[in-house]
Amino acid sequence: MTVTPAFIAPTHHDDPAQALAQVRKIYNQQVSHLREAVARFAAGETLASRVRACYPYVRIEVATSLRPQAMQGQAEGQGLSYGFATSAGRYETTLTRPDLYGNYLLEQFRLLRQNHGVKLEVGTSHEPIPIHFSFAEGDHVEGQLGADRRALMRDLFDLPDLTAMDDGIANGTREPRPGEARPLSLFSAPRIDYSLQRLRHYTGTAPDWFQNFVLFTNYQFYIDEFVRLGRQAMADSSSPYVAFVEPGNVVTHRHGLPDSERLRGPDLPGVAPPRLPQMPAYHLLRPGHGGITMINIGVGPANAKTITDHVAVLRPHAWLMLGHCAGLRQSQQLGDYVLAHAYVREDHVLDEDLPPWVPIPALSEIQLALERAVADVSGSQGEALKHIMRTGTVASTDNRNWELLGGNTAQRRFSQSRAVALDMESATIAANGFRFRVPYGTLLCVSDKPLHGEIKLPGMADHFYRARVDQHLRIGMRAVEILREGGSQRLHSRKLRAFDEVAFQ
């Protein structure tokens, strides 16, 4: 026997807000059922039956592949690349965390109604909610249990099932079963919940703090400067940012922020961890999640794939890589910038998900924003800008000691590709942006030229970092401002859409 919450019959909605309210109702009912049961179990009670709860779903029926003329003009003319189904059929997806995704879901629902005029069906799916994904922020239930009680959880509750969390939709490899609905979203609810848990683990901050513009870096120096600028912004009562969040969910509010606008929560203002997490995240918050998140991903393509696999479920408007690279051309100087317009993928971590023969295109909106940001912050224009920034191909490798390969093998490949710079993360971040339909871009800074006898030495590196990190970071933040001012709709390019794309952004 399995104990489930009282059944809530499917409902049909013309109003997106009412549909979202029904999603909240079902989700809260289901999660409360699990939390109450696990609380009793943790307190030592013997549960007589298995306990199960399931995710809510949203479903639509599209009768025709012909879209209204007005909708076609809006999608094509205004660059909107999501919000519509590509053909007639039944579409659905499971949903989670309406508290976190409320505004996002409301927008997706609104677009489906606007573009197809269909009713939104909301109900309870048959997809179980794993017990671990029902825990509230800060809960550590398993830590309160002995080994025998932890083992017993498998018999009483649903545990995470990896077969429900693969990336087949995003990869274009999913084979639907006969009669199965087509997906509305790139990610199922269990896949999202899995990544939300991983984000908390890797970054040391709750997913709720993540902003719609994400900067990745491979050096702590950039984080140190971001922290300085974040705290500086909090001391400025005229700053557009309202709070700064550090690992441990430590929140600093902007000076003079009205009490009614301050963030609330049982765990605020948080506690700094005794040691930093593997990939610490810092968040400069603006209303509507319009601020900047910055993450130190460390070194290597494995980290770059890991973190972007999980950040992608938050559906950010853009992510940018700001890091250091090896300059491959004699004409480059230490401190020059490289704006990537193509990538050589020798990172190998995505080969099974995105074959290396798939081209990763440059996105013009991102490229123009980064170029303009370099000009704005450096004060260089025209020919002067070309002296400090080069646009070209960036090669990313999984071999940190590529210089030691014999026979000039690596050098020959990089020369044939016309690469101007080399690092270990940029191609991975761009490729995962392409795979998950997240607009991406790369601006690197030349820190050494190993092919030309200029390798990083401690003293030289310290001088280089002091001279360039502040400007480079300010360029990245200025690029975010430009992208924000341009509007998010312009960012979600049709270049990233597959033939048969999901409707959700």
C-alpha cells in the first residue's frame, strides 16, 4: 500500500496566473505530504506504508501547426525564439519549485496562451518527487538518522531516479514512447531538482540567489575584485543593486534600503562557511533577478561542464566567460584581450552529448556587447581598440601541460585552426550554452605566451594580475549592463533552436 495526498483533479485555465496558482497548490500539497512523513520518520515513528507524492504538470493540446499571422510576425519580427509549439500535438512537462520559478512559469504560460489560444491543463503527474528533493533549505534529515534508518528510507520513500534526469531532450536524442506527449521544456522536474541540489553543494549558496546574468572565471583574483565591488555597491545608497550574497547565504543589503524591501527568511543573513565550496558563487542582486552572479569554476573543462550543466536549469539570459589564456600569436602582448568568435573543442567532456563536429556559432548580440564594453571601460576606440583586443578562434584543451607534447603536435593543430588563444574552459562553456540554449560569450585576457618564450613566473604574474583584473572584470560587468539594457528577448537567438524545439525558454 502507498499513501498519497488527496487527489486534485486536473483543471483547465485561460488565465496564466490562475494556472500558476494551481501549480503552487498541487506542489505545496505534495511536498507538505512528504515533509510531514519524513519528520515523523526522523522522530522515530514506524511508518506502516510507503509514502509517495508527485510533481504537478502543465499540458496543452495544439490543434494545428499553423500559427496566427499576428503571432508569426511577433515571433519572427521581434526575434522571440520561444513561447510556441512547432507543430500540432499534445505537449506537457512536470514542474517544480513554483516559489523559485514563478515569474518564469507565468511568462511561459502567458506566451502559450497568446500564441496558441489554448487552455492550460494543470494536474498531478505520475512522476514521484524523490524524498531528498522535498527537503527545505537548510534541512539535513539524513544526518539525524542512524545507518539502519537511512537504509529503511528506500523502502518507504522514492529516492532520486537517474533515468528520469537525463538530458535527452536538450541533446535531441530523446525517443518518445508511442502515445507519449511531446516535451514543453528542456528539463523535467526531477532534472531541475537534481541541479538545484548540486548548485547548493558546489557554490555554497541557495539557487534562489542566482541572477539572470552569469559570469564565470577561472581565477580567484576576479572573485576578490567582484567582492570588493559588491561591497562597495552596498555602501552606495544610489546603487541599482539591492543586496550582495556570498557563500553561506551571507546577505549584505544596500545602505539605506527601506526595511520593507529587505530580503527575509529564516536562514538570513546566513553564516560564512568554515571553508569555501568547490566553486563559490557570489550574487549582486537587482529586482527581478536582473543582477549578476559570478562563479569561480576553477581550472579545467570538467568543472566548466559540471557547473553549466546545473546553472542551465535556472534559464539565465546569458553567461560569459572571463578568464586568462595563453596568447598564441607573436603580435599579442600580455594583458591584451581576446574576443572569441569560434572555438576548437579539445576539451572532450561534451563529446557524448554534443559531437565535436557541431559548430558553435558566435552570437552577435553578445559579441557586440563585449566589444562595446571593452571600448567603454578602456577608453579605446577604432584602431586603438584593435591594439588591445583581438577577435579570433579560442582553443580549449583538457591537457594543462599541452606545451610538453612532443613533435609540435598540439602547436600544429592550433596553427591549422587559426587559433589566437588557448585555455581549458571557454569552449566547454560556449558548447554547453549552445546545447542548453543559453546565450554565451567569451572575453579572455592574455597572461602568457608559452610558444614565444613568455611563460608565467610568480613576480610577473602578480604584476599582470594587479594591472588587468580590475579592468577585465569591469568590462564583463559593463557588458551585462549593455545586454540588460538591450532586453532579454534579443538575447534568446533562433540560432540556438533545433528543428523541433520545446516551447519553454
